[in-house]
Amino acid sequence: MRRLVGWTAALLATALVCAGCAARPELAEDRAEALQGSVLAVTQAAGEARWDDAEALLQDIRSALAEGADAQEVSTTRYREIDAALDRVAAELAAAKAAAQQAELAAQAAAAEQAAAEQAAAAEQAAAEQAAAAEQAAAERAAAEAAAAQAQERDEDGGPGGPPKKDKGPGKPGK
């Protein structure tokens, strides 16, 4: 799209250059040079995707063209030709701007989608880690309970040193 704007601007610039070629100039040389410089600025702004600047510069060209016509530096025929070319450039700028905005929206949507996917993956990983930690805690709790049950069983069986001890009770002498 930028190429199309560039080509149209180049054709407009060529038309402006040829303005001084006729026997009776249809466009004064100074006005042609000023308009050419402005067309170059529009082309450069469009090439750099500075759409608002390009549109403002295009309006400046239209104003300069109207001033030239009022000052009789531009013939009616040449005015119409240049004005039609400016209309084409304006339409191409609008289309290029719209395409650039659509591309930007698509890029933003893709970035948002990527961020959402990354966030979902992080949440999934966090949930998996949390589940693994809970599973490990449950296994440790089960192991601790099993160890406590074994210890209690040993205590009831007399501990690690042999048969259970018999309580002699109060008042009974030993041996």
C-alpha cells in the first residue's frame, strides 16, 4: 500500500515538474516547486506510517494549490488535474491507514491471545504443583500415622526389649 501511495505521489510530482514545459505555463515554476516539496513530504510521512502527518500535509498541498489558483499561478486545467491526483493520494492514504490499523489490531489480538495462553499454562502448572505438594503432604501424613501406629503397637507388646511388663500393682513386693 505504501508503494501505491508512493507511485501516485511520484506521478503527481511528475505532473508538477512538467507544468513548466508548456509554452504558456499552466503552473508557475515557484508554485510547482513548492507543491513538489510538499508532495515529497507526504510521501515520506506515508512511508514512515505517520498517517495523520501525511493527511495534514496533503491538506496543506490543497491549500497551496487553491492559493495558486487564486493568484492565477495555476490554470484551471492544471488545477483540476492536480486536484484529481490529490484525491487519489488521499484515497490511497486512507486505505493504507486502514490497513495499518487492521494489522495493528491483529497484532494486538495475537499478543493478547499469546498472553492468555501463557497465563493459562502458568495457572495449569501452578495447579499441578499444588496437587503434587498436597499428594506429597498426604503421603508424609500417612507415613507418620503408620509410624505412630507401629510405635504404639510396640509399646503394647512390651517395647523393643521383650515381652510386656506385668504390673505388680501397689503393695506387692517384688520377687
